[in-house]
Amino acid sequence: MTPAIRKQALAEFRGYREPRPIRAARPVSDLVGSAMRGLGLGDLVDEGQVAAAWREIVGDFIALHSAPARLTGGTLTIRVLQPSLRFELERQWRGVILEKLKARFGGRVVRKLEFRVG
């Protein structure tokens, strides 16, 4: 009988099992992010990051008159205060804003922009 088998048999006889070795520690942010994605809530994490970086991406004037409303399936819906600004954003700035978002967050997070007045 090998020492490992003898040790296992003795532990079973006594009703005692050796504790498992502790794995290397990981940052809590890694665990929360993976848990959110596992629950299908990964977009919520990304949505918060996009909202936090909105002013930086679009500038002060546009940020004062617009805000990200939600991020669903790669489509970022942006709430705009005035129809004229919506028109300007759709015609002139959509591509620029989308490229900045893709550069910052990757192409999988934001793939499309929708502007809504309200």
C-alpha cells in the first residue's frame, strides 16, 4: 500500500478530509465581470463604462445636450434634447462617435448608434 493510499484510507476512516489547496487570488473586478456576463448582464457593465466616458468621447457641448440611454445587443441608444441636434449627430457625427467608441471599448461592445429625442 502506497503512502498516498494509506493516508486517504486513514482520512476516510477518521471521517476527515484534507482541505483543498487555495487557488491563486484574483482581482474581484475579474470575478464580478465574469459573473455579470454569465448571468447575461455583461451589457450593464459596458453601459456604465460608456456613460462614464461619454463627455470625453463627444466633447462638452454634445455631452450637455445628450446622454447614453441604454446599450442592448451592441446598439447604443442616445437620448438627445433637440431634434436639430439629433439631425446633426445622425448626419455629421455618427461615424466619428462610433469610431471613437470602438477604439475605446472594442468593436463588439458598440456596433450601432441610435439617436432618440426626449
